[in-house]
Amino acid sequence: MPKRGDWFVDRALETGLDFVHFNGASGEFFYPEILPPGVALLDYDNDGDLDVYVVQGQMLGAGKSLTDALLPPPARSLPLRGRLFRNDLQVRDDGSRVLHFTDVTAQSGIDARQYGLGAATGDIDNDGCVDLLLTNFGTNQLFHNNCNGTFTDISRQSGIEDKPGVAVAAAFLDYDRDGWLDLYVGYNVNYTLENGTQCPNVAGVRDYCPPRTYGGQPDRLYRNVGHGKFVDVSAAALAGGTFGPTLGVSTADFNGDGWIDIYVANDGVENLLWINQRNGTFKETALLSGAAVNELGKPEASMGVDAADFDNDGDEDLFFTNLTGEGHDLLVNDGAGRFEDVSARSGIGPASLPYTGFGAAWFDFDNDGLLDILTVNGKVALEGRANGKFPYDQRKQLFRNLGDGRFEDVTGKAGKAFALSEVGRGAAFGDIDNDGDTDVVVANNSGPVRLLVNDVGNRSHWLGLRLVGERRDMLGATVAIVRRTGPTLRRRARADGSYASANDPRVLAGLGRSTEKPTLRVRWPDGRTEEWDNVAIDQYITLTKGGGQKRP
């Protein structure tokens, strides 16, 4: 049993979330083995709670079998395919919760047997049911939710199926404000099993090659033309960008003009900031905006990324994880899409130097009204010889926002789940048990999934919001939570961010000790603004576009 007072408790196995990732490592150091897995939170059956999808790996290399793997998959991981777990949450009359997951992969129709890397979620045809995109070392797959508990693979007919590649991060967004979710897919490297090479680590021992060995591939932007059909508009819409090895994508309105923009975290080269030109095209402005390189002018190995208003000044700031020795980055937005690197003085940069970060997100773990950071870590290269079967493990880190621009590393207070050293990759953030605080599902490379249930957040007041329009969650909508006392909190509905993962699209805002009923001002992705007054707290409510009082 966890010690009394643990903030987070791993409840994966006891709740039936029984999944172990298999990366197929056989000592050949095939590049994709070091990247997965991602994880997705989605309410696929519309019963009001979050279900879980985890991507799975395969054996790589001609003639390789499971017996060649350094760490063979346990029997319960077979057959090797991505898994969908249905959340069968029960809330008793006294408010207590019984959390249980059921593996429904077989009946779901999701047949994912490629080498899985990541996942993204969004309702592509506005039928009220969330769909699932899978990125692979191979071709990407789009599974349409049939609204009856099953999915259909529509990759080819939808227009998103491309030639095989190494796509990791993807995000759904309505960049042209036409009411349909478009799709950005980030590609990592130009790698095949045939062009693989051998690379030594610092000790001179063979290890995984860095992405610069293989070069990047252009990312893709697909415009949704309705009814589940997409058109590749990359050449015209993303002209002028120099693409790198993409690992993270976050979409937000960074310059405050009401149109969604795209930030891309690249591994080892300059990051990208695509500013929406409001005419169907984007302009890449990262270098001029201070968001391309670190404060010393050097590109870093960026991986996980998320955007949010952590300082409560009304604009979207950036956080992204980097390689061991670089430290993670915190960029403060001036409101016009220009950024200042405050990583060092925030305390996050120095504290994260020993770690290679992947999954990460802004979330208010203690519901005090200030957004905190959790990073999921794991190495990509060794400092010496291997001393285990997949010895790239590191611990997670939890940073508490102190409200003055500084963060405290509170990992040691978070619970024994944070003492585990694993090869962390994907992390999805959302309220799994609907109790008013944010939980985290962590996907480990060549290891088990962890379900970090939050046992501290709901001791404070909170407000949960689902922002709905066009029969779906309005990804990109922002809500200002206005109170007479305390700062206005600005939060965004989003499923993207982190690393190769999909988050809870609902907004969950911590209110601390305040019992005040706030005013909510929602700006929808099409630019319209509505207001709801005197909203009750400590519960989830749905705000539907057109149901509030219109504001200019």
C-alpha cells in the first residue's frame, strides 16, 4: 500500500489497465525502437468518462522473431496490437468511486498491427463521436468512430494515408475556422530499415543513432473538406519552413488574433512557430519570435511540448522538454507571439538538466489556480555500456508553480510512483475518475502502463467544463474564468500537446479556497464570444455554443 499522503498513486493493475509495451529491441538498434509509446485519453463511447488507448510495437527486421527480442513480451501482451480499454467507472451514492477498465480491443474493430508510435484524437465528421488517428513507423491510420462502440479504418478513403514514414506527433485543429477539424502530422526522420547505420555512444559502444543521422522529413497539413475527407495542403499552407525531426506539436492562438497557430518541437534543430495568416496559409516565425532556439542561440533536442497561460496574464506560454544536459525550456509570451526564455530563473532549467524529457503538460495538480508541470523522462543514449536489457530508464519530475515565476521540484513529495525509474515516453492528462482533479496515464517504452491517480487536487475547489459545438468538443476554444477576487484564469480546450499522446479535451480549472461562482467568457474557434454568469463550481458542466449571452 502507498504511504499515507501520497499525492499520486499508481492504480493501473488493480483497475485492469494491464498493458506492457514491447519495442522489439534485439540488439540491432533500429531507430524507431527508442521512440514509443504514446497513449490517448478519449471518451469513445460517450458515457461521460475517459477511456484509454495505448499503442504497441512489433519485431523489426527481416526474419526476426519474438525469440530474438532482448525483452520478450509477456503472454498477456499478445497478440501485439494497440489496445483500447473501456473505462467502467462507477460513482456510488456517497460519492466514492469504483474505477475499472475492460480491454475491448477485439470488439472495437481497431486493428493496429503496425509499429505504433503515437496517437491523436478528434471528431473529424461532427457526428458527436471522437475518432482516433495513429502514427506509425509505417503508414498512418485513421479509425472512424461508428458511434456504436466500434471503429472503421478509413485511412485510405479519408486522404491521409501517405507513403510509409516515421510520424510521431499529430494534432487536430480547425485552422481555417470552417467548423471541421483539420490535421497536422509531424514527421521525425527519413529512416527505413534499409538505410540504418551504426552509431557509437560517448563510451564508444554501439547505441541508437541521433536523428541528424537520417535527416528530417516535411510535416503534413491536411485540410478537412467535410464528411471525413481530407486534402493535403502542405505545399501551399506551410511554404517557407525548414522542417526538422518533429517530436511534439501544440496548437494555440499564440499572437492573440483569434486564429489557431502551431508550435512544433524538433529534435536537434530549430523549433517552428507557424503563425496563422487567416487566409489558409501559415508563416514560420520561430526565430524572430524567440521560440526557435535557447537563450544562447543554440537549437536543442526538443520532444514533449505544451502551451498554456501559466502566469495568468491572458496569453499562451510554452514549455518543452529536452535532452539530458540541456534542461527543459519555459518561454513566456508577451501577448503578441514574442517569447522570452525564463528557463534558468524559473528553476525548471537547472533542475531538469539530468533528464531527457518526453511526455509533459501544464496541469494544476493541486487545484490552487496555478498551472504546474509534470515530465515523463527516459534516456535515448547511454553514457557507457548497457547494464540491463533496456537500460534507458529515468524518474519522472513534478514542478509546482509558486506563482512568482518560479517553480519548486516537488517530485520527492508526490508519492512512491515517482520513485520508479522507467523509460517514460507518452503521457496523457485527464480526470480519469471524474472527481475534479487531473490524473495521468504514463506509457513506458518496453514497460508497463502507469495510471497515476491524483489524490490531492480535489481537496481544493474546482470547475470542470466541456465546451461543445458542431456536436463535438471545440478544440481550440478558450474560456476566461472571471472572479471578483483572485486573478482571471484562462484555459484552453485541447487534446494535443505532450509527446505522441492525446489529452482530455475538457477544461479543468483549480479554484483553490474560493467558493465564488464565477463568470465564464468563452471564445469559440470561429472568433465568437459568449458569456455565462454565476456558474456553480465543484462539478462538471457542458457549455454549448449558442447557449450563452453573446459578447462583442
